[in-house]
Amino acid sequence: MKTHSKQLIEENLYKELRSYFKNLYYENLGISDWERICEPKVSGVTGEILASKLERHLTIKKQRILDIGCGVREFLISASKRGATVFGIDVDKQAIQLSKFRLIVNNIDANLCIAVGESLPFRDHAFDIVTSFYVLEHVNDPARVIYEALRVLKNGGIFYMCTPNSLFPYETHYKLFYFPLLPKKLAKYYLRIRRRKPLLIQEINYITLPYILRILKRSPFHIEIRNIIEEEIRYKLNNIKLIKSRKRKSVARLVRLIRIPPYFLSLFAKEIVIIVKKQNSFSSA
């Protein structure tokens, strides 16, 4: 049984989180059904989803994990409950304060601080895993953030990045159909027509898979790169019987028939998911 004081603390946290997301989605972006969007983030479902995605490819238990742009989501809590030692950074002071409150309520010991991804306040080789969930589209210098993530990784460590794909016709933040790589001036008019507030769009980086791969190929570190979306597409095409939807089965058979490469399809997927393994400190170039 929860004590009365514990229940009051959790209720207060719930209200603070709802207020935070209402300001983000309704006040800043103009999304009227903000409550539906924020509920999985407040309840912790989003954190579990992110941790489960990570666990498909990596072992979390007994790992030192840094989450760049941790925000207020519960990924750090979910990772900690799986046995990880967790760290988080974010530029948003309010988000860090709410995250600390959330961690205390869940009896989680974590290290959080206000910092930018382009200049991580950690020594070289400090972490086993670095994560970046839907952050690169918001930073000033995506390349610098990626190189900083690799710098603080141990040799053999893993950088897991996930970001919206700007070649997919959907805007993840505004939750609506969006023309790929739409010029920002036109984007403002389009968003106003769709009854959204266009302030954020000016700050969003258009991120594509070739752009990320070019950054990684110029990395000063020896690395191995995995395009997870390409791998998932290839697996589905090789195992069409496992696809439940008849419509999707038909599409998969057509793709195999005309031999569209999985990499080409991954260029236009909804998101970009890359796993980078750091081999050693510096390249020989």
C-alpha cells in the first residue's frame, strides 16, 4: 500500500508532467489533442518502448548508459530497472528538473545535468552505450554531437541513434502529413493552414540517411555502422510468411519481384535507426 504522502508526490509529478507536455504540444505547436500524445510519455510506456528497442540489439544490464537529450521521458528509469547505470543530459532546465523528480519518485539513482550534446561534460571512454532518441533534428551541430558521443564511448562501445527521416512524408513533432524537405518559408505557411504554430519548424534540422552516413564516414574513429531499418526490411523480405497483413505481404512480394534494394527502401522509411560500434580511439588517416 502506498502511503498518503507518496501518493501526493506521485499526483504532483503527474500534474507537472501533464503541464510540461501541454505547454510543449498545445501552447508551442498548436496540437489540440495533446493529451492523447502525452499520455504514454507520462505513464512511462514510451520509456519501456525505447528500452525494449535497445534490448533487441544490445545488453543493457550492468552497462553505463548516457542518454543525450534525455528530456522527461522514462527511458532512464526503464534502463535502470534493467540493471544499467544511467546518465542523462539535456539543454532544457525544466526537463532536467522534472527528470530528477521522476527518478526520485521511482527510487532510481541517476546522474543528470544541463549540457549540450556538442560538448559533453564527460571524459573519454566513459560509457558502454550512448543513446540519442529523436534529438539530432534539434541540435545546432549534428556532426559534432555524433563525434562527441563516439568520444565518450569505450572501445567496443555502442552509439544507438534514432531520428525522424526527413524524406518520409510525415512531420513527427507536429503529427501531420508533411512534404519532404519542404523549404522553411513554405513550411510556415503550410503549418498555419493546418492550424499549427510554426515556430519550432525553423529550428528543426532536416535529417536524411545519406547525411548521417556522410558524417559517420568522416568520423575520426574506427567504427562499424549498422543500418537497422535496412536490416529489418531485408529480414521481412526474406521471411514474407511472417508478415500478418495480407496487404503488406502483397507489397513485400512486389518489392522482391522487382528487386528493390532494402537500402533504397530505408532511404524513405519513417525513421533512421543507426547502431555504431566504436573500434578504437583514432583512425590511421
